[in-house]
Amino acid sequence: MPSIQRTHAAVVACYASAAALDSLPAMPNAYSCRVAPDELWLIAPPELLAETERHAAEYCARTEPTALVLDQSDGWVTFTLRGTEGLWILAQLSAVPLPATRPAFVQGAVAGGAAKLLLLDGVIHVLVPCTLRHHLAARFQDVCGSVFISSTETPLITDQRTSTSASRLSTPVLR
Amino acid sequence: MALKVTCPHCGAREYTEFWFGGEGLSHASSGAQSAERLEEDFRRVWLKTNAAGVQVERWFHHAGCRRWLEIKRDTLTNDFHGRA
Amino acid sequence: MAAPNDETASASFDFEGRTIPAAPGDTVASALYRAGVRTFSRSFKYHRRRGLYCLSGDCPNCLMTVDGEPAVRTCVLPAVAARRVERGAGWPTADHDVLSILWHLRALMPVGFYYKSMIRPRWLFPIAERVIRRIAGLGEVPRQPSASAKERMNHHPDVVVIGGGIAGLSAATAAVDAGARVILVDEGLIGERIAPGRLRESIDAMRDELLGNPLAVILERATAVGVFEGPLVPVVAENFLHLVHPSRIVVATGALEQHAVFPGNDLPGVWLGRGAAGIAGVHGLAPGRAIVVVANTAEGLDHLDVLRRYARQQRDCQVVAALVPKALAGRVPPGVDVIVDGSVVEALGTRAVRAVVVATGALRRTVACDALVLSLGLEPRDGLLRQAVLEPVLGAGDVVHPGCTAEQAEESGRLTADPRPVSRPPVSTSTITSAPGGDGFVCLCEDVSVKEFKHAWDEGYRSTELLKRYSTVTMGACQGALCHAHLKAFVCERSPESWAGKPTTSRPPARAVRLEDLAAGARVPIEHHTALHDRHLTRGAVMDWAGSWKRPSNYGNLEQEYWAVRKNVSAMDVSTLGKYRVAGPDATALLERIYPCNVSDLKPWRSRYALLLNEAGYLFDDGLVCKLGDGSYYVTFTSSGGDAAESWLREWADHWGLRVHIANVTAARSAINVAGPRARELLRLLSNDPTDAQAIPYGGLREMVVSGVRCLTIRVGFVGEVSYELHHASRQSETLWDSLFNAGRALDMWPHGLDTLKLLRLEKGHVLIGQDTDFDTTPAKVALDFAVKMDKPDFVGRTALQRLATLPRERSLLPLTFTGRRAPEEGAQLFDNGTHVGNLTSSRFSPTLGCGVALGWIRHAVGAPPTRVTARDTLGDCEGVITKGPFYDPTGERLRA
């Protein structure tokens, strides 16, 4: 039976000007994911929430005091899919094309909900609004027939080497 | 229909990930009140051009970055011609 | 249908009560043929007998109901996949069909007869509908969804190749060689219809190589349904609806043999060349005892060979004559009666072919036979190619060069990998140039004959598009595969206008597909739950849809819930509210211009009820604007409007070029509304922070810690009692809820759901956006103009309201009371002395006031609105009085305590 793990991740959202976010220094244990020109998420292990918030807040206080730094961890639940089985499950719930590069950050609809995908080596973290946790779990059951979804959350594990270089999917150039 | 809209932040996605925001920039102008402005605003809100050809339009990527994008689309062929 | 596991195993299936054995490799049709079945279906309109014809899944003759599913092409379905087979039409049986009399009544049923005759009498319509449904049609559509629903699978290859013949395989191979990811789809198993030989070997070899290549995916028994914008090619397979999103498309769907049109062309015993060669060469069954072969092409000669060889081996049949053109006459081996340059004029027979009338020049000859095999040429199977008008599509093989050799097909497949930019697909060439003469069925699916074409032409329908719509040609199961070319030829011969004979539009689906399959994976609606969802379930809440949320309607005891709010204390989960943080240098400017109320004068830790108007001045949402201590804002919207609110805020921020930060915290923050005269008492038990009217006045907010949970507490007033809305982190919602109810036990606390909320707010006279308002409701019409400051220089909708103010008001939403035994139903219509004046949008019986309270739209007649009205609903009439609201706590004393 396939199994899907629920992961606990800290999500610190930074809202600032594009220039300020471009220069936000990376954190060794957090992934910098650019949601929009004026919004950047730091996704980190949950035990580093305070540190990550501080890192972002201090940077903003120095460079752009009007920026907003919010702990959005509570708003999202993370389902972690693994390997080819994970890709097979995701392909049934999402028409979003996945890039070949790793790490990567992709945004789009999964099972109809607005999801963020953090693609790491052999692992895909699917973040959906926490209001959809039952819906996603039910859809995973639908497409797998039977699947074991962990009832407790495991803290996010980051890879020091790659976390600093993760960025949003490179913008396709529009003519 | 499986129209694909290219969001500049997220990439090409199915149109169901977006809300269509209408042609052009349909907002009322700001500034002094006047009879001319009332009529101008009324025309802009209610009377659309509905061009058969390339038009500027807005889409909101609700399933992704949740930002507005302005693009040019040919209403006859559904070809997208990049950002407005 | 059963999944075919072992292709070589014998099986059997039930056919209308008989058990039919299936030999290895049999299709359902060949097994039935082997068992002696010759009438495979009854035609759509005239109920004529139809026998096997194409054996390639292109014609409608073999369509039967298999395992409850109608219109299954039995000539391509493996016998092992079927359990129960029956013919769709025919009463009492397909073999002896009473309705075959319709053929003899055909003079009464000319083309389009139903447009002219089925008009009166109208009372006959329901009866006629039932009867016609039973008579016409291809079987009963099953009413139940199938036991196993499909899911969808998304693919993003570089190229999708549709068709696994030599051209398709070659195209796929060339693409993977160039490093592209390829998906190859085929309706059946690759190579299954090719007889063993050199061609089959190369096909098998190419297939095996592709299977070993990680860039290639092969989907067999997978039917491409159409080419859609995107591009998107949906492919229906056994367990999945495959949604293929390719960059390029190659269509290599091949060609089928031309359908011939002459009187008697639809009789059982008339075969297309590949059909007859297939039944003999592949399945080892004779197409007839005395066979006449018409071979206009080299392929036709191959079919003749196959049949002669079969005849020699089995000795149960004979090729009595072969019609060949002069150019090929020399290639016919001796022993066959060759008729040079002959053409078929008519096939004679009633239940089946018994003779063929052949013309050579002016001479006519009747040849006795019971099988007529036609190899007249190839027609491209180009439905999918013609669908792709704007998509990057290329054709390869027979579909673009009908009749090409295997080498040519392979080459044309290879060429598709050429990285030239692709724009329009090539127009495929039809080989039919002469129009059908005389008579004969042009469209087998819909029973349309040449005579009907002529009638339609005489009536003035003189283009392919009009003829198609009037006669329904090409609209049947084959979707024009057999008849489209004849339609074009007919029109082109008669009309000098070039536009008249243009090809008709090919539309998806290219093959019949179940709606259920197209909805695979998309049936499940999005369902949002709050963080307290499980708590509601544990309490036995009746959950119901509220927009895309599931919310508690009630907890099983409406009375208890109501009195808890009015007398003691209650709590409601209002986490569904849209909630946003708005910050940044221009935050105040944005909100000041978006809301019609004043925002810039809002002091920190104060809130204000705010409306949202669109540019037309119409009300579409409402909520609270709260100013926080740091100068930023916390704004709320209704549960259903919350998601769209983000687009609204951002749209205006973009347009005005404002520097704002808008953070959607709808999911991250939950909210519990604690309401009732003893609400303060309850909070005092759980918090050290002050909750008196001075610390948090009505409309004020404060940060508090309640049971260890940090809350932004807002004094709100929706239900007419003291209420504290506790906004907190979603992760702590259950903790907070539990502690509130634990402490609340001593205060007789009960939760309340939406049913009770709607009554409470109605008693307080509050308008519910969407229930009490229409799309075009302005604030003044619903007495909300206190929330609109027209003296503000600018806000969204201001100019529209200014304009509307000059127009007379037609109607208003007014409060009403009903003192009868019951409150009228919501939606009841209102009458003033027999004149219709409006309708009720909200109506409930108020336990506190002991009467019905309602809000309704009342039309403004000349002068003042009426004071008394009669409400009429499905149960009768109620007498009502128009009053001034609110009904409960009109001075707001209880609310502001």
C-alpha cells in the first residue's frame, strides 16, 4: 500500500518590494520560494520558525521597514509524496507540468485547490491551504484505492546543500 | 476547452486556474467630479469594445500566485500575444 | 467489461440467451459470425438488416450492447472482454423485427419528414417521444454509473502520436531519437490487425524498442477522443482518462476502404475488402459461399489472393468473379472469372445478397453470389486531423497519403520529427471524386440514401453544411468516416460554388465516449473545512454546504441553541470568514478608496462595518475593517466572498499603483464568536485580560490571551447580544473551543449553527448579502446607506451611485411582521389588495417576539409603500405588516452593553 506522510513545515511569508526580496539573504536551512514579485516564502523545519521569522524581520527592518513578515505556517498543511509513486499520484490530481530541475518551487492547482509544490530529490512536498486537508486526503484515497496517510506530522527535513539555491520556477519569457 | 494561459510568475496553466477579469482596464478614473466624468465612467463600466481580434485583458491566477496579469489575446484564435 | 488478461485463452459469452464459444484471437463479432449470426444490427431509421462490413471499427453495422453498454464496436472488441452481448434494436428480436416494415413505408418518411409532420397534435408528443425512443436508437443507456469509476492521469510529453501503425511507430521512434518525450496511443493492441509477415515483424520490432526507451510511453487500448485547444488530447483507456498535454501532435490514424454507394449496398453479405480478408485470413471463416470481388487497387488484388487461398484450403467457398480495372487485369492469376472495367450497379437480395448486377459499358450482367467484396480505394481516417484547426498537428502515413507503401509510411512518420515550426495541418486528400449516382445508402449510421440527398437538394439545401444538418448524414457513429467524402462529391458535382462543397467541421468526440469517463477525476467538488470540523462532527452537528465550505447547520436542538444565545452564552465557529492583513505605506489609501465608508479616521483598536461596492454601485460583499496598533489593518469579508476579495483588493492596488501588502490569512486564522448576555462572564473565567465595556467597547478590538491562546478579540454585533469574536491561530482552535465549552458547562452553554444564526440576525434586522440582496442592489435600497459617505472625494462605485441617485427608486427591502400561526416561507410573494408588490427574502418565526419576522422587497407604487400586505406561499396566505426594524433590541442596548 502506498503511504503519504504529513509534514510539519514552518512557512514565513515576506511581503516587500521586488528589489528587497531579490536581495533577501538565503538561510542555510530554509528554502526561499518566490510566490510573486512582492511575496517570498521561507519554508523551514518547524523548530526553526522563530529563527526564520527573526531572520526575515531583521532584514526587513534594515532594508524596508514597511515590509510585512507573517507566520503563515498554520494556514498550510503539507503532504509529502515520494519517488515515482508520488509522481504517479500527483499526475492524477494535477495538470501542472513539473520541471526537471531539483530543487524547484511550483504553484498551481492540485485536486482543485491552490497548491504550492516544493520539489526536492525524490520527494515532493505538496502544500495546500489547511482548510483542504480532508479534501486532499480523500482525493489521495480515491486515486490510490487505499493509501496510508500518516496521522501525525513529521518535521520537514531540509538538505543544507540545496536549500539555499531553491528559487521559484524560472519565468517563461512572454513575447 | 483547454485554453492555456501563461502566468508570468508561474508558467502556462489551464484556464480554470484563473478568473477572467474582463477586457482592458475597466476602472473609473480618479479625479474631479463632473458630468463628463460620470458619462465617461458609465461608458467604461458598461459599454465594452468586445473586439474581434487582439485585445488587452486581465486574468487573476487564483490557483497559483494570486496576482493579476495583463495579457494580449486574439479573441478569434485564442492565441496569446504576451504581456500587455 | 472484463479486462482481457490472456489473449490466447478461449472463453465464451452469453448472446441473447445463447452461449457463444470464442476461439483464440476472436473478437466478439468474429465469434458471433463463427456461431452463425449474420444479422448484427438493425439500421437506425428503417430497421434494415445489417451484417459485418468493415471489420475495422469504422462502420456502425456491428454495434451491439455489451455488458450493459450500448453501441460497442464488436468487430474490434476481444471476445474475452465480453460477458453478455445483445443487439440494440429490433422488436421482438433483431432476427425477426416487426419494425422492418418501416423500410416499406419509406415513402412516408422522406428526408426531414419529422420537421414537417411531427407538429400536431401536441398531446401526442409525450407518447410519440417514448415510442420513437424505443424504435430508433442503438440501445438503452445505462442509468447507473459504472461500478469502477476512472481517474484522470495528466501527461506532459513533447509529442503525442495517435495511431500505432507503421507510420505512427516510425514517428514515435524518430521523436525519441531526437530526445523528445513521446506518448504513442493506439485504439487496440499494436499490430493486432496485421497478419503475420514481414510488416508485422517490423511493427513488433519497433514497438519493442520503444517499450525499452525511457522517453517513450505506449498506451494501448486507449482511444484518442479529440484534439482540443491547449493543445489537449484526451485519451480514454480502461482505467484512466489520460489527459495528454503535448507540444506537438502527430496523427497517424491510417485510412479505411472506401464505402461504396449503389442500391443494396447495405445488405448483409456486402463486405469491404479488408473486412472479408480479415474474416477469412485472420479468423478462418468464409465471407460467403460464392464471392464476387471488386479490386480497383493493388491492395484489392491482395485481398483477392487471400480469399482464393482460403477457398483453396477450406473448400467451403469459391471466388466466382473478380472485377478489376484494365491496368490490373494482367495481375489476376488464372482460375478466376475476370470482368474487366466492370462496375457494380446493384446488389440484389432481401435478407442478404443473392446476386450482383454488373455493368461493363452498356452491357449488364447478373452474377449470382452471396458475398460481394469491395476494394475500391482508401479514404483517410482523418477526423482527428480535421479537428485540429489551430493546433500544431502533423499527419503521417495513410491518413495523409492514402495507399502509400509501408516504406513510404515509415518515411512520412520519420519526417514528422523534423524540427520545422508547425502551423496548420495538411489537408488530407480524398480519393472519391465522383458523386454517387442512382440510389444506395450514403450514410449507414443514419440511413440516409442518395434519393434523400436529391430530395434535400430539390428543397434548396445546397451545401455540405446544410445537407448534413437536414439529412443528418455524417452525424452517426462513424462521424463521416464512410460518408463524408460522398457528401462532398455529391455537392461538388452539382454546385458551381466552391464554398458549397467544403468539408464539414469535424468535432470531438471522434469516437463514442461516456460522459462519465470525460468527468473522470473531476466529479468531486472542493470541500473546505474549518479547524473545528471534527469537533462539530463529534457534537453530532448536521453539516451542510455553505458555498464551498461544510458548516454546521445545527447541533440537533434548534430551541436550545437559540435560547443559549438569547439568555446565556453560546459560541459559533466563524472561521470561514475571509480574513486579510493589509499593510504597507499606502494601506490606508487603498482601503479609503475601496470602501464607501471612512477609513482614514479609524483609530487604532477600532473597527467599522464596511460594504463593498462594485463599479456599478452594486453591493456584493460586506465585513469589518479593523485598525491595528501598528497602523496596519485586519479586514474581514463574508465566507463566500472571502476568496474573491483578494482579487478585488489587488486589482485596485494595481490600478492605482499603491504600495500595499495584502496577506490572505483566511486559513491561518480561525475565529470563534462567543455571544450572549453571559459572554463576558465566560471570558472572565478564561482570561486575565479585561473584557468590560470600557476595555473593549462595542466596535473595539483588543489582543487577549484566552485559555493560553492569543486572540485578537473584536466586539461585534450581528445577533443583537454582547458578542466577542476571537480571532486566533488555526492550530489552537480546538484547544480554545474545548476550553470555552468546558468552562461554559456551568453557564448552560451550547454551540449554535447557521440555522440559528440566520434567525438571530434576522431578528436584529441584518441583511445577508446574496440572500436579501440581488446582483443590482445599492446600499440605499436595503437601508445600508449609513455605511456610505457620499461626501468622500472618491471610492469605488461613487460615480455610479451619484448617477443612480438621480433616478427614482423602484423598490426597497423592508422589515415585516406576521402575527398569524406561522411565518411565511422564504420566497413568498407579496400582494397588496390583489396587486403583486414584492417577495420575501428572509422569513422566520421569532421565539422571543412570538411572531413571524421577515425582510422583503416591496415595490414603490405611486406614493408611500403599503402598510399591510398578504404573503402567499405554497401553504396559503399570511397577513403581514410593514414595520421599522430591527425587531429585536431596536435601540442596541443589549448589543452595546
